Amino acid sequence: MESRIASAVNSRYAADPVRTGLGVEPLKRAVLDNLTFHLGRMLRQAKPHDYYLALAYAVRDRLLQRWMQTHETYANHSIKVACYLSAEFMVGPHLGSNLLSLGIEDAAREALAELGQDLDLILDEEEEPGLGNGGLGRLAACYLESLATLEMPSVGYGIRYEFGIFDQEIRDGWQAEITDKWLRHGNPWEIVRPDIACAVKVGGHTEGFHDGDGRYRVRWVPGHVVLGIPYDTPILGYEINTCNTMRLWSAQACESFDFQAFNVGDYYRAVDAKVISETLTKVLYPNDEPAVGKKLRLMQQYFFVSCSLQDMLRVHGLIGVPLERFPEKFAVQLNDTHPSIAIAELMRLLVDERGVIWEKAWEITQRTFGYTNHTLLPEALETWPLPLFQSMLPRHLEIIYEINRRFLEEVRLRFPADEARVARVSLIDEANEKRVRMAHLACVGSHAINGVARLHTELLQKSVLADFYALWPERFSNKTNGVTPRRFVRLANPGLSTLISSHLGESWIRDLEQLKAVEPLAEDDDFRRRWRQVKLENKRRLAKQIYDRTGVELPPEWLFDVQVKRIHEYKRQHLNLLHIITLYARLKNKPTLEFPPRAFIFAGKAAPGYDRAKRIIRLVHGVAEVVNGDPDVNRRLRVAFFPDFNVKNAQYIYPAADLSEQISTAGKEASGTGNMKFALNGALTIGTLDGANVEIRDAVGAENFFLFGQNADEVAQLRRAGYRPWEYVEDNPELAEALTLIRDGLFSRGDREMFRPLLDDIMIRDEYLLCADYADYLQSQETVSNAWRDTENWTRVSILNTARMGRFSSDRAIREYCKEIWGVRPVRVHLEE
Ligand code: NBG
């Protein structure tokens, strides 16, 4: 005993087989220990959720050992750290991925079995942290996982929302939003760090003064101060000791009570301040919402950014090198404009709080930041009304004015007598109501600017950021998105993984380009048979989930045609519906029509205030009701909506798809990442030349991709020429019929009003060009049906899709960021036994 304590003290942390052992026995022991000493549960009363927690704590112990060793290693090196600033991290359930990374799935399964529990049921108990809206948040999570797997020193900084993205329920075919109480049963994966809390100022005013050296300085006198408490979640790399940190900030009142107010008897005002501070990190904002009541959103952004930069400066202070060298220690990436106030905040921290001169501070700032743009949609580019900005961040507004003054001076020098250009690039939009343009702030303050797919980056340079590209072409680069094969193949699709590994071994999981070696197997009859077998199993698994949740039965032998993603007009779920309605009409008009049966599967959330998106969900259900209930068609056509699309549900869906619908209007989808998850799992894609579809098609081969629709140039040309959607409707009887069926109330039980707003949009303006792309889409869908009839060839193409998708691993993307933007290099962590 003595010696164990002594050796623990000497080795900097305590090692204990029950808390660190990876075998069946120590895991079993740990689960039992945790049930008793962590949870206080009698064994005979322990429920599956108790077992989940007990196992989670056992796994966490093993993570912490690696986590601390990682900290030690990083502290001992003059290493550079990548800091990924993101308002969203949609990490998904932790237990499965941590078991995988530790290499103890089998041991855990056996340990639980000995305790009479089934690991799969226990995994299902985990409530996932849904701290993101969709692709952007999930990308951030994939990147943290790849950073750890590639042994790159890094921290993900974000917000610990008490309520993440709402849970979706369907009532009478409409979406209902339920608050996501993900913390209600506790969160075993996080470690709270009150010892390194940060204070964040809000509101108030600024004052000028002269400091001891006679220099003019500015002091910010805040209206109030909020405390940021960090919650750390260890992010373990796959089969590696590197265990990085996701540090999420939670807001707390500085004092639980304002004692002064309390003393003068104003008890309720005292509590009020606490309530206001603590609502700051209450809820994640769904995107696509109108910009009202968003004051809190700007506050959230500032809050987490300020905490994160203060945290970096604290660490930087500990290593004792001069501030000028801050950019050698930290590379900070802005995940979209949400954290872009960081540019002004770092300037404030350096100039006001550390007395660095402006020019020096600006150089440090620019060398520190990189900015990733994730959208071309004008309505999604963030701007803040000046008065709102002024009232909350008075000092930052002054700093932005000064940045802008110097910046516009430079623009005028480079482009004399071009005031139109000056107005276009200014950080302040002076037209109409004055606003701060956050994307411009991000561009001016960063040394690197990137888009998320080749086409997207090209379009950025040509359109939204053209003026900045003209100024600094050398700052621009492309970083095509990627997804982690650990979660989206190995965990989500164990059948396929086993089949691949039986030929390649397991190294493809960390080096996805190795999938290339599967290509020749496409010609192997037996391999194709087994490939189909895996897909069929996955489809059975999904069909069961869908049946359990919706009562819709989908025969697993049918073609599974899947579109899952946020519901948005530009993603055109309603174009997919027009296809289904046309098939329905064809089958009704000609019951003997030869047609290979198809199951159409949808999933996705609509922003609570996005009327059209919610009607699209309603229309999916309306079409499902008619199609599934009609004996003339339901032997060949069925439609299902899988409710509550999230990471956990996605893991059932991607592996079961035959056809992936990536049908956005060209030029609208920045990249897409679902498109990658589908193709990687052997789905064939029907899609437009949009986002990363372009590169996926290049990779898998044009002959293995169902292309349709106008490309981005043609879309722009069509608009310039004056687009008249009704002409397409007049020219196409099937399109006209589909629209008429909706209008007449067939899918709304006779209600002719329910879908009128959708129809009016399509017939009058058709912003997203459904009418222009309809005929080609239908044509392409026919090609799909014909291809599906040739089972052997379909399988061949499916295999080729998987084999050629290696480039779309988030490992490749992260290597590019590390090398070309961050200058971050891998550091090996050795485990001290
Ligand atoms: C989204 C794009 C997607 C892209 C993800 C990740 C935002 C603002 N953008 O096309 O719409 O795949 O970002 O880059 O959520």
C-alpha cells in the first residue's frame, strides 16, 4: 500500500488496474465499483441506464490517464496548438467511439455479458449531446476526432448549451419541437474546471486616460460581468494515446447574489442578475431563424470567444515567452463567422489589457487567425445592427472602427478613386440600417481564408468575397471537407468494416486511401455477394427502426432512396417529393407499369420559425399517407419520414442507403458532408454539380454517379436571362399534374390552403429552380431505376464508390489545415505505466 502511494506520487498521477486496466476483469470490477461508489445503486436494482453510467465512468478513467499524459507531453514541448473556435460541436454519443478508440469493445461486451447486460442496449442508453445544427457542428466534431487521431496538439473551444438542438417529434405530420434536456441524467464525460474560470465584461461604456508612461489608453467600464466556467471533455484519438480537450464554456453569475441589492432589501433584483447571466448559455440557436431577438446570440458568441482567448493567454503566460510569440504557440481557426468577434477581442486583450502597441497587436492578431467560410447564402452571412453592438460591446465597436479606418486607407491606396469598392468592403454596412459585417472582420483579421469545397472556394472568390480576393489572393485556399471513418464507417457499419478488414486488415481505418485496394474485388462474384449481404442486413436494421418509430414497413429488398439533412428550400426535399408524386401518378394512370420498387426515406429538422421548411415536412407526411395507404401503388412505392435526425439515428441510416439524394440548387450547398458519408458506405449518388458533389463525382468516376440539373454557371445565366418557372410547368404535363395534385388537396385531406405557400413559391418565383431541373431529375431517376435492375453491376458500382472515397476522410482535411494554415505538427504521447 505504502509503496503504491509513493509510486503514484512519483509518477505524477495514480495508476490503478481497476481504473486503468483494459481487460475483461478490471472492466467488470470497475463497472461494479462505479455502481456502488459512484452511483450508489444496489446491484439488484441497477437499470440499464445505471450500467451505462457505470461503464462510462470506467471508460472515462481510462481516458483521463491518457488525457493527463497528453497534458504533460504538451507542457514539456515548445509545441504549437491548433485552437478550433466553434459555436457548435455535434459530437454524438461518446461511449461507442471511446470504446473503439481504446480498443476495448470486445472486452467491454464480455464484461457486461458476465454481468447479465447487453452492450448494444447499454450503448443505446446514451443521450447524445446535440450541440449543433447540422453539417457545420458535425464537421467540427469530425475534426476534433481526426486531430486527436493524427496526434495533433489541439483544443476545441465552444459553448456548453444547457439545451442543444431541439428533439423533433411528428404530430399529425407536422414537426413539434421538444427541448433537449441532454443533461438531465448527468454527463459522465465532462470535467468541470472552476479553478480556471474567466470573467467576461458586458455593456457599460469606455473611458480614455493616460497611463504611467503618458500613453493614451482606453478603459472599458462594463455594465456587468459574467463568469465563464470551462467544462472539459476528453477527445481520444483512435488507437493512440493522444487525448485532446474539447473545452466548452458555461455562463455563471459572478456572485450568486448581488449582495448590495440584497442588503437594501431588493432580493428579486439580486436573483434577476443571476438569472440573466445564466441564461446566456441556456440554448443553442437553430439556424435559418429570422434575426429578431438575437441579442443573446451575439452575447453567446462574445462570451465563449473571450473566455477562450483569455484561456490561451493564461497558458501562454505560464510558458513565459513574450506576447509577440503568441502566434507561434497558437493557431486559432474561426469556424464560420460565429466566433469572428475574436479578432476585435484579441486586439482589446493585447492593447487595452496588456499595453501592446496597436501595430504589434495587429500583427499578432493577423498571424493568429484563420477563417473558414461555410456558406454563400446571403441571408446566412452574419451582420449586427450597430446600436445593439454598441450597447453590448462598446469597446469592440471602437476597435472595429479603428481596424476599419486603417483597412480602408489601405484599400484607397490600392484602388484610388474607387469609393464604390470602399463601401463594399467596409466593415460597416452603411446602406439602410448600419450594421457590422462579421465576415469582413474575419477576412481582414486573418492570414488565411478558406472555403469547404473546390467549387465553393471558387464561387467565394468570384462572388461574396471577390473584393477581398482582389486585395489578398494569397490568403485564399480551399480545404474540402471530410468525415471521420471511425464513426461513420467502423462504428456505424460494423458489417462492412468486417468485410473490408477481412481483405485489407484494419489499417484502412486510419489511412482511408487504402480503400483503393478494394477496387479489384468489385470483379469478384463472391465478394459482391457478401457486399450485398451486408447492405441487406443494414437495410433490415434500418427498416426495423423505421417501423418501430413510424409504423411504416419498408421491404429491405427494395431500392432505399434516402435524403437526410436539414430541411431547407435550397436542399430541395420538395423536388424529391415531386418525383415521388409523379411516380404515384404514373402508377395510378397505368397500374401495369413496370417499375422496380422503391422506398423513399427522409429525415431532418426544420428551424422552428422556418414556415416553408415545416410545410415540406408536412408534405412528406401527406405524400406518405396517400402512397403507403393505396394498394394500387404501395407494393412498389413507399415513403417514410424517420423522426429526430441526429448523430445516433444517422448511424442507422447512412449504411442502409442504396441511393443518396444530393439535389441542392447548384451554387447553394457549400460542401455537404452527408454526401460523403453515404458514398463511403456504398450508396450511389444522384446529384447536382454542387458543393463537394463535384469532387465526389470526379473521385468515383462520372459513370458511377447520376448527374442532373443546371450547373452553377447555368443557374446564374438563367437568372440573368429572366427565369419564368411557369413556362416549364406549361411545357411539362407531368410536372403540371404533380403540382395540381398538391394544389387540389390530395396530400392534405382536401385542404387546399396547406401547401399553397409552397406552390406559390414554386410557380411564381421558384428561387431554387425546381421547375428548371425537374425534367432532367426525372430522367436521371429513370437511369437509376434501370441501373438498379442490374443487381451485379449496381453492386460493382457500390463497391467502387466506397473504394474511391478515401480522399474524403477528415484525416486528409485536417492534415491540410495543419500543414497549410496552422503550422501544427504531430506530437507522440507515450503512456507511463
Ligand atoms: C454548412 C454548409 C454545408 C457544409 C457545412 C460544413 C453552415 C453555415 N454551413 O454545405 O451548408 O457541408 O457547413 O462545412 O452551416
